[in-house]
Amino acid sequence: MKRKLGVSLAVMLGLLLLTSGTASAQEPASQVVLDNLWIFLAGVLVFFMQAGFALLEAGLTRAKNVSNIMMKNLMDMSAGVLAFGLIGFGIAFTGTEQLSGWFGWGGFFFADFEDPETAFAANLSVPTFFFFQAAFAATAATIVSGAMAERTKFRSYFVYSFIITALIYPIVLRWTWGGGWLAQLDTPFSDFAGSTIVHATGGWAAMMGAIVLGPRIGKYSSEGRLQALPGHSIPFVVLGAMILFIGWFGFNPGSELAADNLVMPIAVKTLVAACGGAVVATFLVWALDGKPDVSMAANGLLAGLVSITAPVGAVTTWWALIIGMIGGAIVVFSVKMFDRIKIDDPVGAISVHGVCGTWGTLSIGLFATYDDAFLGREDAGLFYGGGFSQLGTQLIMVVVHFIFVVVASGAMFYAIKTTIGLRVSEEEELAGLDIEEHGSPGYGPEIMSGSTI
């Protein structure tokens, strides 16, 4: 089996290299095929990140809720893809009418998906582009799962998954990648692969979900002191983080939307930023708490990845490393800050995706030296003589985006809370959501009881 798999991968790689090497000498159709195949494979990697999110969140929460975590990740991907295809994709990209660049209308219910020859973005067909963007939409939705873990009704979470991918996230897409008002400014907004568009959307929605829900039972003592509720599997945490790391090589290089010579530089900048974030977070938490905490090191890795996602096409490799390292430091202080203000986020999703996503987006205004196809010019960053105009545009988006997502997601969660209910009962929370919400435990009784038989 392993030998057959190796042969299959070798054949696929050979075909890719053959197509790549001959594209310039043959018909342009060769490059079209190569671009569509690469974006399909990149989309597969992004979808694979769902497994990473599920393992990371399950590991950082308690064993009595592991089935619930897995089910929420499975369903926010599944419901999210359907909601995005039926409604969200049209709002974001294919609507023929828009209200001053704020909202698209049209192209709903998988319109124009049947013709693989229809060019949509560069050389990409509509099905290819949708496949890749649907993976991003599912990512934005699943970020929220960890911050709302161990206390959320499954049916309510299902409703949330549909709304964010059908409406909230697509509106953000319309403003930016969909050619809306931020893309039409004299100094256009830049976010190459979605530090704000994808990650901060999920991060700030996660914050509102955690606020409306309130902290888990036992998270804070009657005197208000923080009490640890440790997760049940550090191996899950590290494995989940590593799967996310691998998936990010579809997330960032795939956002080039072409198989060209910029794919590998983007991959390398993604690599060094992630590693820098992990190392800095490790040593910083070691210095602050006296131990190199494993879960914080994993979050440092993710913080570096989220931070570089926006500027990866515009900065040098050295700046990518520094941006990732700063992200690794930010996440340590941010997690501690949210604990102090009693916003219970079991996995650090708000800090990793919301706070570090914001940092990555703003870093473009400081360090951009290359035109990433959004900026429209070289040396746009403040440190490269570009002045404050790009930083100003990035800041406008960060502020408007924060207000919109906080208000929209807060209203959504409050509406869910006052209608069908958002939080499980105290008895259900104490017993665990696996049995109460899904009818069976995630682990067998011999494991839950600590038996070695």
C-alpha cells in the first residue's frame, strides 16, 4: 500500500513538473491546466486544516467533550460549504449588482458552476475558484469553535455556522477580494491570504461568542481568581498544530492563484514566520512562567502563521521572520490578557486569529516592499519610504472590520441566545456534552475511568 501511494505521488509530481517545464513553450492552455490543478491541490491542503483544528481544540479541552468538538468541526465545514455555495459566494464575488461596493447580489445557488471552461479569476475556472474559496470560508467558521467549546448547544452552533458563511464572512470578502470599496480606494487595501479577511473575522466572532456565552463552570473561583481547566491531550494539540502548519502551505502559496515562480518564496516566508513564532512564544512563556509550555508553543506556531498570512506577498524573508516572531510574543500576552478580563477562550482562538491577524494586516503598512498585486506599487511600507498612506488604509480596514464583525456576530449570538438558546444547562455542562448532546462518549468507559484494560 505504501509503495503504491509513493508511486502515485511520484507520478503526480512528475506530471506537475512536466507541465510546468513545458508551459511556456506550448499552448497557453498548459498554464491554465497547471494553475487550476495547483489551486485544487492547495484547496485540498486548506480543507485538511479542518482536521488540525479539530485535534487542536479537542486536545485543549476535556475528554468529556471530545465528540462534541469533532462534531462541531465536521458540521461547520459541511454547513459552511453549503451556505457559502448557496448564498455567500454570490454576495462575495459573482453578484452583478452591488451597493456602493459593500454588498453583492446575484450568482446564488451554485450559478455558473457547471462550465469548467469559464474563466473567473486569472486562469481559474468557476469551480476551481469556488473550491478554494469555500475552504477559506470553512476555516473562518471553524475558528470560532474553540472559543465556544464545552458549553455551547450543538443546534445553536449549527445555525451560527450557516449564518457566518452565508452572510457575515461574504460581506467582508465583497469589500476586499471581491473588488468592493476597500479595493477601490486610491491606496487599496492589501491582505494577501487573509490575516484579517479570514482569521480576524473568525477571531472577533469567537470573542463575541465567548462573551455572550460567559465562562465555563469552574473557570473562575467565587473570588474571581483564574482556575486552570487543563485539556486532556497534549499529543492532540501538537499533532493538530502540525497539521495546520502543513495546511498553511496551501493557504498562503495557494493565494497566489497561479502556479508560478512566486509560490516557493511565499512558502519559505510562511515557513520561517511560523518557526519564529513558535520559538519566541516558547522562550517568552518559559521566562514568564518558569516552564516551556507545550500548548503555548503550539499557539506561537499558529500566531506566526496567522501574522504572515496578510503580508507574505509584500515583505522580504527577513521581515517575514520578524513579523512571525512578534506574533509569537503577542499571542502570549494576549492569552493572559483575555484570561484576566474573564473572557474564557479554551484554545486561545481570539488571540491567535483575531489579535495576531490584526497585527499581520497592519504590518503591511510598515514593511511592504514588493507589489503583491493588491498594493499596486513597490515600497509601499512606511519603513521603505511609502509614507503613512498604506498604513492608514490598513488601519481603516482593521477598525471597520472589527466594528462590523463584533456588531454582526454579537447580534447573531444574542438572537440565538434569546430564541433557541446558546448555552447548555449547568447539568449538561458538568456531565459533558458528548453524552448530553450526541448520545455517546467520545472515548470508551475503560478510558474514561482510567482503566488500563
